[in-house]
Amino acid sequence: MQFNRQAFRDYLLHYITEVRKTNPGMQLCSNWAFTDHMPEPVSIPVDWISGDFSPSDSVDSARFSARYIAGQGKPWDLMAWSFAAPPNTPWQPKSAPQLMREAAVVLALGGGFQAYITQNRDGSVDLGKIPVMGEVGKFVRARQPYCQGAVQVPQVALLYSTYDHYRRAGGLFSRDLGSMSGTLEALVEGRHSVSIVGEHTLKGKMGAYPLIVVPETQELEPAFIGELTAYVRGGGSLLLVGPGPARLFAELLAGAAERQAGGGAVAYARVGKGAVASMPGAFSQAYLANQSAEARSKLSGAVGLLFQRPLVEVSGSDSVDVVVTRVKRKLSVQLVNSSGPHRSIEHPIIASIDPIGPLTVRIRRSTRPAKVTLQPDGEPLAFTHSKGITTVTVPKLEIHGVVVVE
């Protein structure tokens, strides 16, 4: 497997090198290279990273891919499909609101967005599809100043191990994310701001993250286990999900005792200056199957046990994705309306999205802000500041909005 993966890397490097000999200004990308399909450090000088997400389960697909690619240190975009189809039926066009939300999931992480529309059989543009794309284009352009170049503020890091993935993958660059995508969805739907990180992202930088989550991983390099152990002893917090991580970090859990969290019990131990907690049962696949509020509450309870002072907390709806970013040095809380049946394979076309709100946003900061606005509409938001917490109310969230703190 590794021999053939290296053959692909060699081919890609050769291709880019040869093209640049005669066209040095040519920008080149390789579809899905250095993404969650190929979760490894960027080792070839591609100009940007790109891929396309699921036509049907688009929100969840974009949630995962965007969070991984955003940490790879390259400009990036993701492509939506402008159409979808229930099983055994013809393709149907998506609505403008549906595509806007798919765009919002990507924009909130700082990525570019594109949508694929089919041409006529003679290669000409199907003009009937342009009005919807025009609406989506206006939506995206309005948000560009508040999203382009967004960098996530480190909060919760979910490990996507290159070492473990390549030992379990059934193909060269195939994905089997079932052991961790349910955990991501439960974290995001618990309104936690989550980054997906590989070993190469974390090594030497673990201290930037208040909480690191190791999902149902089977193998990790001994040196990396040692670095995570040192991170905990030095004051970090580590959440282990599933039996594999509990086995890998048995030494840290040696003195653990049962603690209640979110309506369930977890193993918890103080280790040095830090803490570790373990949910030893399988989690991800079960959550993918039923999106259990009880399971989500237990996971969020375990997060809260270890990470008691998040930078941003949002309440008022269970259907909002929260991404804490900085855009042009300004703290920007990206809010995406995730309400409705966006996972349905049988009914993948969504005609409209109901607004949510009001939302209460609490931001930890030492000083009172000069102003807080909801972008891209430029709406001034009233706020209070007391005991190191700025509290803002967003009256209504249609699809996507950015709370900008200055």
C-alpha cells in the first residue's frame, strides 16, 4: 500500500515539476490530495487543495472535509453538487437555500466554494440553472470579507491519525470515517468549535489546544503517545472515545475513578497538571445511526468535565454549528443554521430552511468590546460585559451569520 502511495506522490511531483518548467505561473491542484482522503502532511508543492463533497449527505460531508483541509496550511476550496437524487430516480436540482447552507459550512472554515452544474449535451451552458447559482453567488460574495482567510481559534481538536488510518484503510486513498465521523457530528451538534488534526498538525503544538479528543483509534506511534502523555502531565486535557484509546493510554487511566457527565458515567483522572477522561464504549457508528440526544449529551458532558472555559458558548438552539475564528485579527464567531433533515438520502432535496433563534452568544474576554456586529448585514448587536464575559443576542439566524467582535 505504501509503495503504491509513494508512486502516486512521485507521479504528482513529476507532473507539477514538468509543467512549471514551461509555465511557472500555472496553478496546479490534484483532486482530494492532502485532504481527508489522503490525510498526511502536504509534501508536494500544490498551489491549493480541493475536493467535492457528497451530493446527498452534503452538510455532514462538508463539516468533516472542511475541518481537516483547513489545517493543512494551503488555500483550499470544496465543491458542492447542484443536484441530488433519491434512490433510483433522476437527478433533481437543489434549491438556492440548500446550496447556500452547503456553502456556509465551507465559508465558515475559511475555504472557497464552488458548485457543479451540468452543461447541455452539446457543451453549451444550461441557462435555466443560472438564476439559482446567481443567488448563491451573491450569498457567497457578501460573506467573503468576513470568511476569506478565516483561521480557527484552537478549542477542541479531534485527532485524525495518519498512522492509524493507513493501517486500516482498504485502499490507497479510501476513506472509512465511521469510527470518527459520528464523534465529530456529535461534537459539532453539541455546539463545540472543533478542528480535525493529524499528528503532523499537533506535534510540537499540542499546548495550543485546551482539549484533544482521540476517537476510536486502534494504533498510534509510541512517540506520539508519549507526546500526548506529556501534554496531559503538563496541563492539557485529553478525552478518549472508544476501547482502542482506552487501551493505548491505559497508563494515564491507571488512577481513574468514575465521574458523572452529561447523564452518563466516564472514567476520569487528574494526571500531573492535566486531566484525562475515557468513554470506553463504541460511540461513532451508533451516533451516525440515530443522532441520539442522550449520546450527544454524554459526550458534551465529558467535554465540559475537561474543558470548562471555552472561548465561546452558544445557546438557544440545538441546530447551530459554531466555528470560532479570527478574520483580519478580529474574533469572528461563525454561526451556521443546521436545522432540518439534511441527512436524508431518500429526500435529498431541501426546498427551504427555517430560521432559528434567538441565539445567546457568550464570549470570554478580559476587556469590554468597542462594538459587536452581525455580518454580512452590518447589524449592530447590543451586548453586556460582566466578569470577563461579553453576552450578545442574535435575534434570528437565517442560514449563516458572523458575530464580529472589535
